[in-house]
Amino acid sequence: MSWHIAITEDLDKDRMKLETDIRKWFADKGEEVSVTAFPDGESLMQQVTRGTFQLVFLDILMGEEKMDGIELARRLRETDSQLLVVFLTSSPEYAFDAFPIHPFDYLMKPYKIKTLDRVLSEAMRVLSDKEPEITLRIARADYKIPLGKIISAQSQGHNVEIRTTDGETLKSKTTFMDIERLLKADPRFLTCNRGVIVNMDHVLSLTEDSMLTSDGQAHPMRTKGRAEVVTAFSQYQISRMKRGMK
């Protein structure tokens, strides 16, 4: 399998170093990779269609007259909601501005090779679907679903509807309580309301009363305990940002 990665970084030296390090990482593993580097977001947007790239590294701060990485990420997600976004930044404070985009990860500049190794390893695991699965009863058959493909699970009458990154809505007779127990063993999942659990990796933004996920769904947050839900989501984001600093 050949991997397709894009980099948007306005500093020539930083852009060339990251491209070189990524190519070396894949070469050391005997994997094929195509890395395309851009000096600005406008150049990247001219070449992007759904599926063009699987992973992009975006510098949060560009030149004054250039599109910043956060706005670029918003536009990329409109084109390809499944694209994994890693933000590059030299200032932790700017990483907080990126929270509403909910990136896959952060890479703090100057980065350490071991940090880049972790980011690439986790991205390849997700893209390869080599991750934990749960088995649910769907239409009288056992159905295995990788956790990373689950966007949300919601109780609907006697069924639980599971929405996936493939655009499917699966209906299971498994009780919501059992599905919630299976999913909450993984730190990515958060119960935002009674009968509703979401994968925080697919939450794009928060409003005053709901979570917007990558499939365009708005999941209401419970009124009582809403602050705890927001705090849990923020802490998850912060923990990811801190990993990018190590």
C-alpha cells in the first residue's frame, strides 16, 4: 500500500526537514510513501479532492497574508471529512486555538524524532484499521467494527444506531448499556447525553449545548452535568497536545 501525505509549512527549512524525516521513516519500514509539500494553504487546496491525501501536517501560523492552518483545516474537512490532520506549532498557546477543529494530533516545533515516530505510527495504525474492534449483533449476524470507525452510538427505541466513518448507520439489538461499556473502555469515547456516546476523535466543534461530529450530526449534551462533559472533552484535547510536546 502506498501512503499519501501532504505538508503545508511556509518556512523552507522546516518544510524540507519534515519532508525528509517522513520519507526516511517510511523507507526504514519498507513502506511506499508520497509526500507533497506546499508553502501555503492556497496551493494545497488547489490539489485536494476527497481521498487525495490520507494525512496532512499543517503549520498553524503562516505568513501574514496567507491562510492560517486552522482555517485551512476547516476547508480541508469540508472536502474530505476523513482526512487526518496534524498541526505544527512552535507555541503551545496556539494549539488551544485549534481545539474546535479537533486534529488527529499535534507536533511541537522543533520536534523530536521519537515524537514524529509516535504520530506516524498511530496514524498508520488508524489508517490501516489495525486497532481494537467490538463485535455487535447486526441483523442476526456478528459484525466487527474497528473503534476508530465509530463516530457515535445512540439509543433509538429497542435498537442502538451506530454511525460510522463509512457513512453507514448500523442498527444493533445489543443494549446501549452493553455498547457503552465496551466503548468507554477506550479513552476516545464520551457519553454526552443519556443514550448517546461519541468518539471524541470525530468531534469537530462544540456549541453551547451540542457536539458536532464529522458526519454533520449535532449531538445534544445533557443539561445537568454539561460542564463535566465539556471538561472531559477539553482534557482529552489537552492530553493529545501534551503528547505532541514530548
